[in-house]
Amino acid sequence: MKTVISALAASLAATCVWAQGPELAHDAEYYILKAQHAEQWVQDDAAVDAALAAFRERNGGQPPNIVSVLIDDIGFGEMGIPELNAVRGYETPNINAFSDEAMRMVRMYTEPSCTPTRVAQMTGRLPVRMGMGDTTVDIAGFGLPEDEVTLAEVLKGAGYSTSHVGKWHLGDIAESWAMNQGFDYAQHAIHQQGQLTIFHDDAIREQVSVGIADFDPIYTLDDLFRPDASAMMTVIEGTAEGPIREIRMEAGERWNAAKYDEMNQAFQDKTLDELKRLAAAEKPFFLQYWPMIPLDNTRAGRDGPQSPNGGLYVDKMQLLDQWLGDLFAEIDALGLADNTVVVVMGDNGHFTKYAPQSGFSPMIYKGGKGDTSEGGVRVDAFIRWPGMIEADSLINNIIHVSDLYTTLSRFAGATGFIPTDRLVDGVDQSASILFADEGKGRRDSVIIYSVDKPKAIVKDKLRLNLPAPGESPILAEFYDLYRDTHEKYPVSTEVGAWGGQEFVRILGRHLARKEKYPDTPPAHGVPYEGVENIRPETARAVEAFQIKRASVQQ
Amino acid sequence: MKTVISALAASLAATCVWAQGPELAHDAEYYILKAQHAEQWVQDDAAVDAALAAFRERNGGQPPNIVSVLIDDIGFGEMGIPELNAVRGYETPNINAFSDEAMRMVRMYTEPSCTPTRVAQMTGRLPVRMGMGDTTVDIAGFGLPEDEVTLAEVLKGAGYSTSHVGKWHLGDIAESWAMNQGFDYAQHAIHQQGQLTIFHDDAIREQVSVGIADFDPIYTLDDLFRPDASAMMTVIEGTAEGPIREIRMEAGERWNAAKYDEMNQAFQDKTLDELKRLAAAEKPFFLQYWPMIPLDNTRAGRDGPQSPNGGLYVDKMQLLDQWLGDLFAEIDALGLADNTVVVVMGDNGHFTKYAPQSGFSPMIYKGGKGDTSEGGVRVDAFIRWPGMIEADSLINNIIHVSDLYTTLSRFAGATGFIPTDRLVDGVDQSASILFADEGKGRRDSVIIYSVDKPKAIVKDKLRLNLPAPGESPILAEFYDLYRDTHEKYPVSTEVGAWGGQEFVRILGRHLARKEKYPDTPPAHGVPYEGVENIRPETARAVEAFQIKRASVQQ
């Protein structure tokens, strides 16, 4: 059988320059599936290549454009299902209409919070591989290493123009920023909404923040203790060739809710501008839009509730729905609909810390952002490609956000630019997505980390929550996710010994694979270095950070 | 204004014999809404009457047939939403197709368990009104009083033929049975699935039951302690004129899983037979089908899992979906689709006691069967009437299961047969349903009882869980149901004093109204009396019951 497969693979490689390219190094479970399905996969790959080749032929020889929208903290069931809109008391008509034209990836797994999910989508790797599993709020002096090869770099290799607008949150050091990680152009916030919606004066007035302004100066020996949203760098803009400048703040200016609104509107406007600019050029493009809303934490100076739900995030979700409606309309107006893959999804579950003010709380799965339960890592996820991906369809096989890296690269004919010197967690899900065939997935499990610790394993419909260190594995709880979406009724006796043993072995193989491909640390550096126009207060905040960093080395 | 309304009402009553009929006595909250919307309601009623009159004109002068399917223990989100089918790992294609032709009543509230929900649907009244709030499993010697006027009796008054097949569970005394409560023909179980799926030998073998067979006869002084499913009466059949006979068991026979399957298949077959028989007659008809499945508790002698979910109830839900598909197809084949109102809904939330074996657990709302939280009383509910009710629509106003009594009566032109000498909790929701207009509902609240105690009040999107007796009302917890479907994040401080005060007043008005319309007890009697062919073991079980009943009077 092996010879047949090798022969087939060789003949494919010879006839099809767009084919998968060199073999990627994946995690152990991939090879167990491959050992069982290799022959089928060769056939499927040939069919995928044929479909992609036919598309390119129709498209003047070009692969599709890619527009990727990643929405903050939006759990499963909030978009695309009118019945659940009614349950929640708000509406997302534009996204629902989009979902009618798209495929829902029902079992899309993300990481439990912003940074790690975005790292996984950008690098195709679990964030633990390069120490990026943590989500920081304040100045931190670390970020995504420059030797990571992002999706933007892969696509650029294949001739794409690349642009990024909105959130970023992969580090506050220069090498981690989008314009230094493969994007020709980028305009993005450096930190996240902790800074931009909680640490400022409006939020203090609305009782969102505690301890920032309400302190006794007499007893305050440490002036470096409290964060100052206005001193932290906000939004930067630049190109791969430089320069990089902060664009939202003048020296001495205070950040506030109005500036948050302006920034978000500017991201939206810039996204549409970039779309038009990229569409006018010859090359295929990759446009990434990571909106900061729906997250918000104040009503300062704005209108009251905009929906029967009335939650702060929900109201902003309705606004985002309008904005995405405008984006979809612009894609249509520019004649891009048929040759553009559009991905819309959440980055992790709801931020339960802000329930019920946000208007969101976990609905179908247990837990939310930060949790490693299903509610932390299950999100709404849609992919549209008219004529190539079945409209109004769904697939229920397990997909991890890192699989978008490999799969979109495949769609772009760019797989050959994915590095083969490191472990890539993302697998190629082209066959299951293009043929709307759940059986053609190349993954049936995910290992769910919190920061740098594996916390749960999902395989098939079963989920094992790993016991804490020192706790007996016999106490580990199994859940049947089809039967119990809230992980409330453990089925240990039903799943029995084979399940426990086998899950321990899955973890063992995952860890053993790290011996060949060890985890590495993130990049460390001086925050904001390389920005041309650092404000004096920002420089002081960096100085404060450096004093804190140095304190452990005294 | 009052004069204008009276004049309008008088003119309507004069011109339209099918109109609402005499004024019903409702609960207090109804009159608060009426005081604000009376003028609009008069207009809406005129529009409803016009729509119904137009329908009858098209339909040879006849009102529509009514087919009502009430499914046991099926929570919200299990039917009609393919995305959530995928979440659960099973499929209900026929019900989903039906839902595409129907309206979803998103906020359909039932009672928390089988008997009270069925009482409310049959009588239009809260079960507490006649002491029917409890759900019994074993022989109990009480039931729905004969002086309750059921929906069947109301429709019969307006000239309908009436038939009931399946579950009943409104009492084990003769006056409570369907053939004595307005149904021309009935074939129904007397008790419920506790008897028919748990108390028998197969269930004992599969470890579903504990304590029924595994006891030490030496220490067993009380031979009357344990229930015997085979001795209890199972299924009866008869007509309004009698006789009534038990049809599923011969003397000495043992109940088992195979007989449960036979019984369910027979209910399905009989439903289709009755549909054909009723369709062939001249009169409009009311056919009620209350399947016993999806509930089941053994695999004895049957095939293994039928779905990726594989739960016992879920597998039977797929079977029921096929059966309902056959029912819908037969309605089409008989040419009844356009002149038949079809209602399909659950009777209460999932039976969490059998999670995860059942394959169901609460998905979107907190809690299940027996709980007064939303998950106990929120169900999937669809109503189809082609050309009259908007296909593939939803309304999100609050509807209580008792409203079906009044609303279906209105559709049938039978409102005049609803008694006016008692409080009717069901309100007429015709306008909101026929015009797919959420603003035209006539209810914005429900009071949720457990047996005979009010436990929660839902008004608008707010929910107050009433404090336990002796507990400070200040501790009562409010929930915003749009923001928090799992009642996890109380919003006391947000809703504040007005909410608490006003909810206490709602309860006060509800209780004050009972002074004019006091609750009455259920009917008591000798179990099974009036059945022609009582088996000897059944007679002994009744004797045992009488000994127990008499014990408190010694």
C-alpha cells in the first residue's frame, strides 16, 4: 500500500505545482489518523488540488483573496441563529445573512483567551510552543518572536498583499507587531480593552475600576503601582518598511470613552479603505480585521441601551453587525464576493467577569473566556467562498483555530512557505471544508492549555478534564459533550478504563513529541522601542516598567 | 374612551357570531395590560375575526382542524435548529422541516412537569386552581375533576370530533380520563414512564431501578411497599359512551421493554388511523397525540445507539422524528395541510435525573424537569397553519401553555364554550400569532408554581426567584433573562427597588384574585373504577393502595 501511496504522491507533486508542498511536522495524533487514512487523504488531496486549480483558472490564474474577521469574546450561538438572537434579545441580521451564504464550523476550538487564540491563528502553532499562552493587559515587555512565520508571511511568500487593522495583542515589543510579522501595512492597538475601556477616567466615574483613583496619597509609597491608560501606548500605524508611529494620542492627552469610539470607527473606516486599495491592485490580498468592539465597559457620553438586551457588549455587537454588513456590502460592490474567502469568528468565549453588564453570559457551553471548559474555547465560526464552499452548511468535525493557518495557506497555494523545521499544530482541513464532508477532517482531538499547562483533552465527543498536579488520575472527569454541553454530569463509569488510559496516552504522546520539538520562550525586549513618536508620559511608563523588571535582578 | 370601546365591542358582537363571546375571567395582570391596550385589542380582535372568517369562507364554512402533539421532557433548542442538532449529535430532520413551515413561539412557558403542563393545556388554567400541580408515578387515587371544562369539551361544543392518543397522566380515576373529559375516542396510558420504563424486570437487570428486586425478604414486613409495574393498569381504550377497557395486558402477564415498544408503536399507528378516520368525516376535528417516547430507560433487546449522541432518549427522539414525519406526510396525503392547525411542543424541560444516559441535559436554560428555573419551563414550541401563520417565523413574546386553550378555541370559533364562572389563566394570543406581531401578545408575565407554591415570577425579560418562606425578600434574586439564560449572575443592584417592590405586588395581586376565585382540591376516588376488565393483580394493587390510604384515618 505504501508504494502505491508514494507513487500517487510523487505523480501529484510532479503534475501540480500548487500541491501541498513539503511534508509539515505535526503533533502525534495526526500521525495516528494518517496511518489509518493516508490512502484516502491522497485521493482527497488530489480532489482539493483539482478544485483549487479550477478556481484559479476561473480567477485569472490567481488564488482567492482572504478576508479574516476575528471578533473579541463572542461565545457559541450568538451569531447566525435567529432563534438564539431572540433568546438573547438582540439582532445580528447582517452576520445572519452572511451565515446563510457560509459554512458554519460548529466545532471550532480556539484557545481560552485573546492572545493565545490570535497566536494560534497567526502561526498555526499552539501558543505554548513559543511561550505566548498568557494574555497580558499592562506593559509587559515581551511578544511573538520574529522567527515565527505568520500566516501573513506565508501568504506574502505566495505573492499576496497583506494588511492588518484593529486589535493585535501579540506583544508590546517591536518584533511582535503586525508590520514586522508579515503585514505590508498595519494599524493596530498594542494592548487590549483592559487599557482602553477600564483604566480611564470615564470608567472610574462609572465604578468599573476600583483602586485606580480612590486611594490615599499619604500611604501611597509606590507611584509606579497603578496603570495609566493614557501613558501606555495606544494605536500604532506603519508599513513593513517603516516608520511606525503612534496615531491616536498627543503628548499630555487623556484617553477616554470618546477616544475608544473614535478608534473603533477609525479601524472600521480603515478596513474599508484598505479593502478598496487592495482590490484595486493586481495581486491577491489578505486583509485581516480584528475589531476591538463588542468589548466596552462604559456608557459615558453615549446613548442608552440599543437593544432589548441592552448589555454594553451586546449593543456594540449590534453596531459591529452593521459594520460587518458594510464590509460585506463593500466586498460585493467591489465585485470581490466570488473570489474572496471570508472568515468570521470569535476568538474565545464570553468574558463572564462582565456578566451581566456585558449582556453576554455562557449560553450553551460551560464557562467563558479564560476557562478551559468548552465555553472558553467554543465560538461561532463561519467561512464563505461562493461556489467553493457550500452555502448555509455546517460541518461538525473538530477544527482548531490553528488549522486556519494551514487551510487558508492551502487555499492560497502557499503551503510551500510554511516552515518545516518546527512543529505545526494546524492541520489542513481543506477537504472537509471544500467538500462539506465531516469525515474528511484531519483532526479528531484538541489539547486545551491554560497559559502553559494542558488542562483538558477533547477527542471525538469525549472530554477529559485533567486532574490537578498530585491529584489521582482516577478522579479525572470525563464528559460526553453531545449529551452534556455544560460538563455537569461526569460519565466516568460509562467511559471506563479504556477512556482514561487512552487519554493519558494522548497526553503522553503530545508531551513526548516536545522532546523533538521543544517549547521555546517568547521574545523579550524594551516596550515600544522603534516607535518614532513616543510621548514623554509613555517613556516614563516604560521607565517604570524597567524599574519593576530590574527589581528581581537586584 | 370606555364608551367608544363598548360601542365597538357591541357592534362586533352583533356582526360576528364567531367573535370572542362572553368576557372570560382572567388573572389580575391581564387587566393591567387591558387598561393600557383595550382600544388596540378591539381593533386587533376585529382583524383576527376577519382573518378567521375569511379562512372559514375558503374552508367550506368550517373552522380548521387541530392536531396537537405534546412531547415529553424536551427542553428548549432540541428541535428546529440544525446548528443545535449538531451540538447535540443527533438529527430531527422532519421536525426541522416542519419548523420551516411553522412559527416558533420562542418564549413558550410550560409548567415544570408532565401533569401540570397537560392540565394547563387541557383546562386553560394553572394546575394549582384545582390541585393538579403534582406529578405522580404510582397509584394515587385522584385526578382532574369532571367539572373542569377541557379544550376537547370546548371544541366539541363548537361541533368538533375529538380524539386523544398516547400519554394522559391526569389521574387514575375514571372522571379524569380523556374519554370522560371531552374526547369522543381515547387510547391512553394511565400513569407515566416511571411505571412503564423503570419499574419492570428489564430495568432492574440494567441497574436502572434500585430497591425493587434487591431486598432481603426476611426483613421485608411490608409487601405493599414496592410498586409492580405489571400490576398497575397500563393502557386503556374507550369512547365517551363507554365501555373502557385495558388493552395492553392479560392477567398474569409481565410488563417489559418490548411491551413498551409495542405500546408506543400502537399509539403511533392509532394516531395515523384516527387521522384518516377523522379526515373522512364531515366535521372539523381535534386530534391530540401525546407520545410517551422519547422517554425510555433500557436497551433491553433493542439495537445499540442510533445516533452519535447515543443517549436513550435521544435515540427515541430520532424515532419520534420519523414518526412525526409520517404524521406530517399523512396530513399532506389526506389534503389536510392547509386547513389544519398543527402544534408541536415539549411539555417541560429535560429530565436531568437521567442525564447523561438520556442524552439530554439542559443546554440553554438553567435546570430541567421539576425545576422552576427557566430550563424547567421553557420548551421548543411550533404552530403551523399555512396561509394563516407566517412560515419560518418566530415570536418572542411570553406565551403560557394555558394560552393554547384560549387561542385554539378562538381559532375554532369556540370561545363561547369556555366557562365564565371560573378564572381562566390562558389568554387569547390569536393576534400575536396570526399577525406574527410580538407587540400584540396579551401577556407579559407568568407565575411559576412548583406543585402548589409560587416559586418565581417572570415579567418582561426580568425574573424574580421568590425567597423561601421566612427568608428576607431583600435576598430574592433577580435575573435578566436576555443577558443570563442560566440564572447565574443576579442583577439585584441593577434592577433595584422598583423591581422588587413591583414583583411583590404582582404576587400580591395574583393571590388577592384567589379570594374571588379560590383554588379547589382535585377529585379523589377509587383507582381504575369503571374499567371493565380489571386484572386480579390490578385489583390487589388497588386494595394495597386502599390500605395505605386508610392508614391515616385509623
